[in-house]
Amino acid sequence: MGGENATAKPAFDTEQPCLRCHIDKRGPFVFEHASVRVEGCTACHYSHGSTNTRLLRRPVVFTLCLECHNGAGTFGRENSGVFATSNSHNLLDPRYQRCTMCHVRIHGSNSDPTFLR
Amino acid sequence: MALLRNFKLMLMFVPALLCGQETVAPTKDAPVGPAGGQDAGGYNVVQSWEFGYRFATVGGDQEKYRSDVNFGNGIRLLGSSLTVNSQGGRAKWFDELTLTTQGLGNDPYESAALRVGKNRLYEYDMTWRQNAYFNPGLVTSAGEHVMNTTYRWQDHDVTLLPQNWFRVHAGYSRVTQDGPALATQQEFDSTGDIFPVFRNVRDQYNEYRLGGDIRAHGLKLTILRRWEYFREDTLDSTTSTETGVLNPAPDASTLTRFSRTQPYKGQTPTWFGNLYFERKLFTIDARLTYAAGRGAFVQNELAAGIDRFGTAQNRQIAMSGTGNRPVTAGDFNITILPESRFNLVTGVSVSDTRTNGSNIYEQFDNATLSFATLDFQFLGIRLLTSSTVARYRFTRAFNMFAGFRYSDREVRSIEDSTSPGFPFSGTVAEQVNLLRAGSAGFNWTPLRNLWVHGEAEIGRTNNPFTPISLRNYQAIRSKVRYRRRSLSMSAGYQENYNNNSIAITAYSSRSRSYSAEGSWAARRWVSFDAAYSKLHLDTIGGIAFFAGPASAVSLFSNLQSVYISNLHALNLNVKLSLGRRADLYLGYSLTKDTGDGRGSLAAQPNAVTQLLYNVQSYPLSYQTPLARVSWRLNERLRFNVGYQYYGYHEEFGLLGYNQGYRANTGYTSLLWSF
């Protein structure tokens, strides 16, 4: 299912209502996860209910991440693409199947551009 | 557009509805006490209080049960209701008081609501909720990201002169989350091991509101000032030596000491204004808001241990900085009503979000300053939209509407990092995304009790922000509803297709939702409710990643991420009155995802395709039958007993985890009106 089209939202939505309770995702952060700010929480979550853990749009997290981080050429803020995963990330290694084990601040970080802390 | 938003909302709500069958307690719809209440001191009082004992026995995955259901054993005030209304509406302090509670006394979901008001003078509303939040996060983090926290919400709203042309509003809200959690931390380099750390979660949000509105001569003006304060004082630490989480051997790295404090404080003062003006031939609705979000933070992190090469390490990170996010948004809509059959709504809206943050980052490795950086980032989102919708009523029974929407979104960023003493140079990027969408629909009432609705939307965007964003999409929504006396039936169909094809990858998503529901009060003593829905989802997205044996990791770029879900939901309810003394309620709820229909996990040609194949669908089932009986002992007292079963079953589990459980829960209670 496609994400809610942020360009179709009324301009009046100044804040994601989710952030009222999920205070730690609020920011503003030095390093914003751009898709969170541009497309909103529904880029990754079915915010009103899902059979997947943490209301994610996919049952496991790595497929969710890889659908954007696939090296596609015309997306992202720099028009040079959303970065593909590093060649150090062997997806057959269980730790790289759980992206947020290392990228713990995936919603935004004040210290690390790759959201490691 | 509105259709798309509603459609998406409905799709997202479906799973919530499936799992949202009412719990067995408290006892609902069981009257107790005098039907007209009691008169005392100039007031009429209606009240009931349900005290009882709740029990639960659980087999299987206890953590998943705690995440989904979480009912335990113990004495509860399962529910209560108190309504006090003044006789004549001229009491001294209040004319209306309503208090309801549910689950007080350690249920995982507790709530209370209070309303007090005096005619023409004031209204006060309070809601309070407390939820126990437990999340094992097995699939996303191998059980290393556990949350065992408590959320508390409270909202207070006062309206002075509620029936006057001039009203004053004031309010206060507070949200907190606190409790223990587990998290992970990667040390001591970018491919280093992952260590579990203890997390003491402390988040807090406070909001104050003050405003007023004026209503006169078809005009309504609302002004609201809001102050939001939020803070995060979460602490991370370890209490003993930790080894790596997922890769303990041959990697012998250890984390002997870790602590991190990272207090964050922010505030968002906001102005909000709304002007609504109504005349016979037109209405005007204009809104404007400005929110000046800002925050400040410091961080001190200390980690000591042995890295993956066997070298002793100690690392300290000191950081401070600020972030700002001013948001300005407004819209202006005119509805033109030239004659009774026709109206035209046209509007324009603008929003501008500018996020910028900076920090000073210093890292000390083995007591030596390794590097210091100054970071700056800016992310700006400017959105301009205009829309027009025309509606024409051909007959009393049939009307149609059609609309067009145009959006222009610009996303800009500036990113930079430098060392102290060196100037910023800045990498600037910009992207523009245009959306053109059209929609049309109708409402038809062919028979007095029959209503038919249909609408469709087609949209095209030229430069979606992410590979999964909407590009070429279409949405359909239709519904049929029939109502006659004690019978109501409805059926609906919705679909949403998106195709986002680009140079390297393509992304396609399709969802279709079918639903039907009926309600029939066959007799005074028996009624039936039934609902069924099916939600089909399928997506295919091109992905690229590195994988392979440790000695020969290579790039895979021609694979696809496939996800298929076929979610069936069934709800059945029967309410029976057994004579004058007993009421029986039977319910059954089933949520079943059949996935892509696979009966087993078929062997794939290699480990990479096997990994992707295993997570293409997530077949599971969740069912909760329940029964509740309420006996009327006398006019003021009822005895209640109920039972509810929860069964959760995953066909194959994911990534080595299967979280099935079975739970028997129930309660006994006395519902009392004294």
C-alpha cells in the first residue's frame, strides 16, 4: 500500500498528531530523517493499527528500509539518491536484518547523521 | 485529496477494528438502580458502580500477550457512572456533573472522564487515561529493545460563558511516559558489535491553551494561543560487563562500562486563528497558524571496553546544540451557493516548515581528543495547494460532485560539517514535486431507506520524494447502506493502487478492501450484530543490498521486496435478555491473515532468496470469543460474570521467532447503585 500522500494533506497540519505522545520522536533534531518530516509517520507505520510489530508497514524492518535505501537515482534531498546500504552490511548476518539495532535513533538524531546514537 | 485521506484512514483503521472487539469487562448495557434516578437536594442522581475481580491465565509467549492484551489478576473498579443534573437548571454551583471510569485499580487500560457545567456560566471537561505499555520488539530487535513503560494522559478544558456570543477557552494537557526499557548501542567503530544497555525512560509533555471566540451576524472568529513544553530525560547505562548481542563469537569485544545522559528540552509556542463568515450566497473559512518550535540539548556519553580487535577502548562523547522548527500554515476556502442545487468550494492553502539544527560534537578516544566537528542541517518543506470541488443536485435523490487539486511542494536542504575554526561551505539541494489529482463521485437514494455512495480519485505526481511515495495512483471508495426500523445493513468496497516506476527500481502497491455489516434487533429481548471485512495488500519494490558468505559479500540489485497480506476479519455479537432477571452477551472476533496462501516455507535456490521469501507474508490468526452474563439480584444490584479467550497463532513466525499464546481471562463483579 502506498504511503499517505503528503502533498495531498491540508496545509493546516502543522505537526503530526502522533508526536503529542511520542515525545522522543518530536525533535527538531540536528539530523532529521528526511522521509519522516517530508512524508510523515505513515511512510513507515500504519498508525491506526497493523498486525505487524510496532505498527510497521512490513513484518520485518529490513525490507521496510531497503525499499527506499536501494540506490534509486532520482530521490532524496540531494537528488543523488537515497543511499544504498553499505557493503559492510551483509544481509545474511542476523544483525544487519535488524537495522534499528544499530540505527537506534531512526526518527532523528542530534549527534549522528546515520542515527547510531 | 479528501477521498484519498479518508480512504487511507479507513484502510489503516481496518486492522485496528479487527483487533478492537470490546473486552469482556466492564458489564455494559445492564441497567441498575431506579430508571429515572433519584432526587436529592435539588438534583437528579443516576449512578452505578461495578466492583469485581479479574483473572487471567496465559500459556505460550507471555511477552506477546503483555504486548497485545495484558490483563492480569486482581480487584478492580471495573466501571462506574455518575450523572447529577439539577432540577430546573438553576443550581448554585453546577447544573450537570458526569463522571465515568473504567478499569481503575491496575487494569492495563484505565480511564476517567469528568464533565461539570453550569448553564450559561461554565463547562469543564477532564479526561484521564493510563496505559501500561509493554513491547518486546522481537522481530525488529531480537528482543533487545524492550519497552515496559507507562503512558499517562490528562486533558482539562474550561469554557466560560458557553452559550454566549463571546466565549473564553482555557486548557491544560499533560502526557508522560516513564519506566524501564532495554536498548542497544553499537561500539567501538562503525562495524563494531552491538551491546544491550538499560534505559530509564522519562518523557514529558505539557500544553497550556488560552483563547476565545466571537459569534455574531454570521461571523465566527476564534483566536487561540498555545504553549507546548516537552522534555526527554532518558538515561542509558549498563550495570555489568556486556558481550555482543548477535555476534558474540569469534568477536570477543565487551562493553565494561557505559553511561549516557542526553537531556532535551523544547517548546513550541503557537498562534492559531480561524475566521468563518456565512451569508446566504457564500461562506468563507480562513485559518492561520504559526508554531515556533525550538529545542536545546546536551549529551555526555562514556563507553569503555574491548573492541573487536582485542584492544582496550574508552570513549567519551560530549555534545551540545539546538534545533528550530518554525511552521507557518494557512488556508482560505470559499463556498459559493448561487442556487439551492449547486455549490462550489474552492480553496488555497500554504505551509512552510523550516527545520534547522546545529551541534558541537567532540569525541575523546582513550582520553585523547580524536575529533571535533560542527554540524549544521537545514530541511525546508514548502507546500502550496489549491483545490476546487463542484456539487450539483439533479434531484432530491441524486447528486454528483467533481473536483481538482493541484499541489506544488518544494523540499530544500543544506547540509554541512566542519571542524572548529573552519567556515561552513554547505551542500544545497532542492527538489520540486507537483501533484495533479482529480476526483468525482455521487450520492444516490433510489429508495427511502437505501443510500448509495461512490467516488474515485486519480492522481499523478512528477517527482515523488521516496521510492514508495505515491506517483501514479488511483483510489475508489463505494458504500451501500440500508436501514429500516430494527434492521440496518451496509457494504463497501475500497481500492487504492499506486505505481512508482523510476530509472533503477519500480514500486507497485495495491490494496482492496471489502466490507459488509449488519445489525438487527429482532425482538425487544434479542439483537444481532455481524461484520466481515477483507483487506488485500500486495506490494512489490525493487531493492539492492549486499549479502553473501563472509568471504564473498556481493551486491544484489535485481531482487524484489514482495509483501502480500490477505486479512480477514469477522465480528459476531448477540445480546439476549433472558426474562427480567438476566442478560446474556455473546461475542466472537476473528482476525486472520492468510498471507500469500503458502502452506509451508518452500526451499529456495540460495540463502538470499530464502531470506526474502520467508518474509513476504506474515500469516497469523487472532481470535477472541467472549461470553458475559448479568443477573439482576434486585433493583439496585446485579451480579456479573464473564469469560474471554484470546488465541494468537503465527503460522511460521519471522526471523526465528514464533510468538503464539493462549489466554483465558474473565471476571466476576457486582454492579451496584446505592
